[in-house]
Amino acid sequence: MDRFRPNVTVAAVVRSGDHYLMVEEEKFGQRVFNQPAGHLEANESLFDAMRRELLEETGLVIEPQALIAIYQYQGRDQLHFLRFTFMAELNGQLPAPKPQDSDIIAAHWLTLDQIREREASWRSPMVGRSLDDYLTGRRLPLDAILQVERHH
């Protein structure tokens, strides 16, 4: 029997003033909006994955400041996801995003109203849930995630 292996992903709610960083990509044959997000790679910490995904999808170097939540989600075709969603708040003007990943059509700074207007184009329900949890103040300290060294 095959062992169950959910997809482990990271995502970031990044706010600057009244704008939130979102990426636009093509999935399932349509344009969709998501927080910067992606899969954990081999030999990578969750923090490193978050930094890498932010850089690849937006061209920005941003440090996560807290963990919003860990979501368990069943997507299409029996795919299961464990999504670690982080948050970061930036001060000052909005840095211009410049995606480096060819799968990203564009990265945008959008207001909450602009994001909610695009709900039909969200990549998954986790987009709205992550935003809602961020807005209600849900936060876990980053040290809630512990990196355990591999036993030799």
C-alpha cells in the first residue's frame, strides 16, 4: 500500500499600508490569483522555502515575521495540502514586484476590496481564509516551527 504524502506548501500574506502582495498565474487553463506561494523542496526549511518563493514570484527579499496558521486542504483530484502561511508587514512605499518565475504572469499590490472582487479567480479558498485569519490577528511565533537536525 502506498503511503499518504500530502503536498507541503508555504504562502505569505504580505501587507504594506492598505495593499497586499498577490501573484497572478495561469493554472487549470485560467488566470488565478494567490498569495506568493509554492512547494517545499528537498533539504529546505519552511523559512527558506518562504524566502525563495517570495523572491521567485515577486523579486522581493522579505523575511516572514510570524506564522498565521497551518491549513489542511483537499484540492482537486484527491490532492492534499499542508499549507504553512506566514505574514510580513512592510513599512514605507510599495516596492515594485518583478517576478523571476516564468509561471507568474505578474505580481500586484492590491487592496482588500480589489482582492475580494477577484474571488472567482482565487487559486483556492485558502486565499480568502489566510487573509481573514491575518485580519483577525491570528499569529503564531516563528519559533513554533522547530528545525530538528537529522540523526546520523
